[in-house]
Amino acid sequence: MPEFYYQIKGRLPDDQLGMGAFNSNWEWPPLFSDKVEAPNKKAAKLLIEEEYGRQFPLRVLTKDLKNHAFLLSISEILPEDDVMRRRFAFLDCKECTARFRIIDKFNNPAERDTGPDFCSQSCAEEGRLRRIKDYDLVCSGKLPAVIYLIRQLSTGKCYVGQTIRPITLRWWQHLTYPSESKFHQVIKSTPLTDWQFQALETIALPDDHPNKAAYINDRERHWILHFDCIANGYNTVLPSGAASAEPELEFDLPEP
Ligand SMILES: [Zn+2]
């Protein structure tokens, strides 16, 4: 059955009418956002009004503003609308690992963070600080990047990766947050005892190397080729020199 996203907006105070976003008469963000399942938009509206025990207009003429404190907007959630679907998905906070939904942050007037990475503004601030700190540590050589090898004992096939976190954490992440990659699919379908985890190289960054991430990628590429991890292993791509091929490396700093 189709799903419909809806928002209930509140009218701005009299002295602020027409001063909302795009000269709107309505508060932003909306008072409440959620979704309902219904065969069509009309049925969705009825369901929402049933839930709230009152009627909501879908549009209000300026001359009728004083008679309406609320405005309802409803739109069908299309199957390919991943942004909308993610609002309702349960996500893991990258800082405290708590589960959260973006939609619940939308509906919390005290919450300022609405992104997909963190459960709250405080975790977002902590997380960004920590990422900058980790990056600083890596750049200053205090927390060196490590190239690691994961070998499947029964087949001899290998996976090579890089991390700036403690490598045991990276191993744990491979097991705990498997993706759809061929490597993670095999990990999920085989016993843990079939795997060996090893640090291959602690990266010593040359002083004043123009692109540190590229240097680490070069070392990773060297080991991927050495262990034939693409043709006969579990890596899917060679990391490029300039940009990291693996988003999990977290060399992408937030915009200042
Ligand atoms: Zn959190």
C-alpha cells in the first residue's frame, strides 16, 4: 500500500505573517511530521484527521488565515525516494552507537541536528571534534594509519584494508556492520574460525608529503596487489591515489 508523508504546520504569529521561508505564513519546521499508509491521498488525509480528531485544510487563502491555525501537507512517498525513506529508518549514531530515526529529531523542537550520522546535536559536535582530532593525530603521526590483512584460511583468499582506528576495532566493525560487499557476504556465511586478522604495515608518513591520504592509499594498493586481492580475493577496487576509495576511512572532514 502506498505511504504518504505528512506535515502539520502552525500559523505564524500575526506580526510575522508572510515572513516565513518563501514568504510563507506558516512556521518552519513543521509542528509534526510523520507518515501513514493509505490507498490514496484522500484516504491518507482522513486517517490523519481521525488520529487528531479534527480537520486540517490542505490550503488556506490569505483572507481565511485568521480562521485556520494549522495547515496540512501530504505527499506520496515514491519507492525511489531514498532520502524520505531514510528519515524513517533506524540508524546507528556514529558517536554513541544509539539507534535513532531522523524523523524523531524533526519532531523534537529542542533538537537542532537533523542529519543522518548522529543521534543528537551533542553527539554531532562530539563526533566532529573527534574526527578532527583523529585526523590531526594521523597527520602528526601520533596515531598512524595501519594497513591490515584479513585472510580466509580455507581458501587463502585475502582482503586488505586501511584504518586510522585501533585495528581490532576495524576487525570488529567488519563483523558487526557487514555491508553488501562480496567480502562481508562471505564473512557472514562462514565460521569466524576460518578468518585470520593481521596488521601488515604501520604507515610512517614522510614529512611534508603533499597528500597524506594518497600516500596511505598507495601503500594499501601495494598490498592489495601483493596478495592478489582483487582477481583472487575479497577487495573489489584498488584505492585511487588522490581520493580514498573506501568511505569508511573517514578522511573526509566536515566542511568548516
Ligand atoms: Zn549519539
